[in-house]
Amino acid sequence: MYCELFLAAHGKPKANIYLFDNTASVNIDDCTNCNIFIGPSKGSVFIRNCSQCALMVACQQFRTRDCQDLDVFLFCSTQPIIEESKQIRFACLQIFYEQLSAQLDSAALSVFNNSWSKIHDFTPSQGNCSCLPEDANPLQYISFTSTEDFSLPPVSVEREHSLIPLTLGIRPPPSREVIFVLCFSDGEGKKALRNRCLELVRIVHDNTDTTQDRVRFVQSKEVDASADDLERILGTAERKQLAGNVIGMELCGSNAATTVKGAIERLGWTQLAYVAESAVTKQQLAKFYSFADMKLGV
């Protein structure tokens, strides 16, 4: 069951607002120096006239207006919007709690469609938003502490536990080696394909995490593709029989192609994954992102 939620602290400082549930939309007004967590929202989360707050949000649409000095750990399936706001800092949301997977499914949110860093600023002046450091620890910005009055569910913000992959977003890639990985469904359903891709991402991270130039997950898209769509993107009819739900991922790092191909082989998915590592990579990525954005209406 979904509801529209309206929250307002009306200037009361240091309020903690935790919403571990689904909503249709959320409006947050007049909050100062608050910790705010908003679980998966099927629609929009609108922040107005707030300052000096830390937020963790998962939603389809995110927007701020008349806000200042916010730290936002965000999952957003469409382009986030800020308006008449400044000093807004964004990072990729990393979180796990027991009910999150079911809530994401209920809100029709795919963890592979995360546009957290692609901010659109309606205000003409530049420099109103930025990215937090890649290694920013959410617990240094927002706390999850139970009290005598209420008990919070166990929460982890560690990357290895998060259901949402950690992506670089629009940050400059640390390596010139960029690869495009396209994963296909074998008819197991969207949920199973997502879990399969999450397993691949975790294995790649675990195998390279101790190196200085580890393989990084840049961004991804999940979309339905016809046989003709796949042929246009890949430039070959070789994978047309795998038309349907697909997940495309961009990764970068020294030996990224070797690492990813090795993980795919160990998992036995060579027939269900395509890896581009040559001069056509950027061209195929551009075609895939253009197609996905058109299909998803981003």
C-alpha cells in the first residue's frame, strides 16, 4: 500500500527522520540539521527549504528547491533536479536492510538504473552541486541509532553488503581502459538477472579491491531490447536470439577486460554475457546509453 507523505520539522534542529517503507511520494519541508532516511519511493522525493541536512534516499525522481548545504546519498532512476539550491553534495547510496529488496521490487526500481550523479540544475549559475569523495562513509554524515522510543532495523552501509552497486557516476574514470559488458537473460526473470549481475560486480570488486587501480563500476542501465535493438547496438546479429531484458554495464581499470572475462568464465556465463574491449567499446556504449535513455524516458 502506497501513501503520499509530507514531513516538516519547521526549524526544529537535529531531528532524525527514518522511513523504512514504501511510499508513492514524499515532500520534506523546512528541516534544519536533520538526519533523513527515505526508503524506496515509487514516485518523487521533493526537498524544500532545508539546510544542513544529511539524507539517504531511494526514489524514482529526486528534486530540491530553496535548499542549502545538503549531503545526499542517492539512488534515483531518473535525472535528479536542483533548483535555487547551493552546496548540494551527492554520493551513490549504499545500504542494506532485510526488507530493502522487496521494497525496491514493490517500487519498481532496478538497482542498475541509478542516475544519482547526473544532476540537472535549473538555476543558471554553476557550481551549486558536486560529488562527495568516492570513499565517503555514510555513517560520518547520518547515523542509525535506536532509542527507548523506537527500534531501527539492522542496517549496513558497507559496499560489500549493499544491494545498490557503488558507481563512479560522472566522476572522471581513473583509467583509460573502459569496457562494456552486456548481460542477457536466459528466461529466468528480471530479478534473477539482477542478482546474477550483482554477483558478477561483487566478484570483480573482491578480486581487485586490494590493488591501487582496481576495476571500478562506472554506470549501468537495465532495459528491454528487441532483436533489432541488439543488432543496432552491437553491430552484429550474433546475439539476436537473446533479445529481452538486458543489463549493460560500463567498467574501467587496468586489466578490466581480463578480470571481467575471467569472472564470467568461472561463473559459467560466457553465453549470457558480451564483453567489448576494443575500439568499438565507446561507440557501443554511446549507442546503448542513447537507446536505454530513450526507452526509460531519462
